[in-house]
Amino acid sequence: MTRPSFQTQRDQLARGHFIRVVNYHSTPRGARDELARELAGFARDYAPVTLEDLDRLFETGTWHKDRPGLIPVFYEGYRNSISVAAPLCDELGLTGWFPIATSFVDCDPEHQEAFARAHWISLVEEDTKGGRIAMSWDEVAEVSKRHVVFPHTAHHEGFDTVLSDEDIRREVVDSKAQLEAVTGQEAPAFVWLHGSSYGQNPRHDQAVKDAGYRYQFANTMIHRVN
Amino acid sequence: MSATVSGPSSHEGEPAPAELLDAGDIVGLMRACHDRRLEREGIPMVLGLADERGPIPTATAAAQLAEGAAFLDVFDRYSAALVPWARDDDEGAVITAMQVLAFTHFAPGATPLSDAGTEGTVA
């Protein structure tokens, strides 16, 4: 397995094995225009990356479009992912990748602010005015029709706090099954809180592999697992 | 356990990444990329690709290889400037150097790699 290191990063860059990613979290309505400008700049300079594009890059090692690829990632499953981020991606021809903390979506809207504060999900002022903060399951299904949707664990947990077999099943396996039941398609990737890489712990690696994930996203690389 | 995000609404008056690079201020670039307003701006990253099933074929596109070589050059320069103390397997240090690389060379308004040349050479 591939552990993060300076030499690993050097080898990957030297072989042309890299991809650009931009990570976003909450994308509030009040900052929509700024986000639109930033995404428009990316859409002008870079090509969208679909799941099939990423598969092809791993299979061939060679990027096949005329502009370099860029993956905009919108974390957590915020309601503004569908009201702000996804429509901007649609408008600009970008494929958004949406890692979702599935229990955040499941949580009663009345308790979502407390869920967020209890699980390292950052809030903006708009989120504290009352009402739903996370996407609904119908909205998750809607986003999955044009973008890539996958679990960011169930409760926004890191591997170092997911300890028992029950914890692993809930955060790694059940989150995938729940998402797939809603979207009707494969949840192709997984990412731990803090973007921990594959290779940190054999038990957690095996759980991700056995659950059938194709990719694990991490802070220094994307691992192809299955 | 989670903070409500608040902070400056713009970077007005702050030097652009290209200006910091021209001045060779790599520490300033690190500070600037860590000061991104996360409710308004993305965090640019360049991620490596690792196939745990077997080797990935080496890229055959000249442009892709040239870009990788250019990224490698600035990665080594920024690593030497910022984290010369780091072990090879210090993931946090790798992330720090790669964040500065991405912020400096592919965020909107960043300096294209082809212009980076010898500018920003670490003192």
C-alpha cells in the first residue's frame, strides 16, 4: 500500500500521476457570487473530471482531454450544496464531487446545528437562522444524477475514532448502502474525516476494500482500492 | 466542537500570490493559503494517484509529464524553504508543501508554472 511521504509525492509527480482538486465546505448563498467567479475561472482553465475520466486516468496513466482535469469537491452534504454549489457546477459544465456525512442528512433538521457542532462540521451565519442545514435525501438523489456522490463516513468521523466492528460497519459499510439505496447507483469513493490516507491501519483499509469502494480520497493522494 | 465560520470578507490590501512569489516570500505564501476564507474560497490541492492493485502506466502525454516535472521542481523548492526539518514520512509536512504549490500555481490568479522559472528562489 502507498503511504504518504515526500518520496511518494515526488515519484507521482515525476510519472505524471496527479490531479487537481479544490476542496469546498459550506457554500452560503451570501457568498454565491464570489464562488461563481472562482468556479468560472476554474471552468475556463480546466476540464471536468467524471468518474469515467478518473477510471481512465488510473487505467492508462494519461489524461485524455485537451485541458488538465480539475475536481471540485463539496464536503459534508450541506443544503447549500444543492441550492448553490451544484447549480453553479451545472451552469459552468463542471462535475462536482460530493462527499456526504450520511447521518447529517438523516438527522432531524431541528437537531442539525447541534449535530454539526458535535461532529466538526463548520457552520456559517446563514446556517444558524433555523431550518434545515443538510440536504434532504431527495436532494442527494437529485445531485447524484449529474455529479458524483459518496460517503464521508456516516457521522463525519476519522479512522482513529472508529474502533469497534460496529463502528466500522456503521461508518464505512452502512453509509455506502444507505447512499446507494437513495441514488440507485454505486457510491464509488470514500473519505475519512481529516482526509486520512489508505495505509494508516490495516483493519480500516480492509473495511474500505471489503465494502467495495473503488477510491479513497486523502490529503495527498487518491487511492484506487478496488 | 465546531466553530461558526466568520472572518474578513475579502483579501483587499493583501499581496497577491504572484507578488509573494516574486519577492521570494514562501512563508508568506504558506500564510496566505492557510488564510483562505473557507466559506467563500476553495482549498486548491494537487493530489497524487496511487493504485493499490498494481502499477499505473507512466503518462505518455508530453504536456502532462512536463507539468509533473515543473510541479516536482517547485515542490522541492517549497519543501526546502518550509519544512527542511521534516522526516520523509511526515504527512503533515508533505501536505503543507503541496498546499503552497497548489495555492501558488493553480488557484485563480496564480502564477502559471511556466512563469515560475527561477522566481521565488528561496533565499
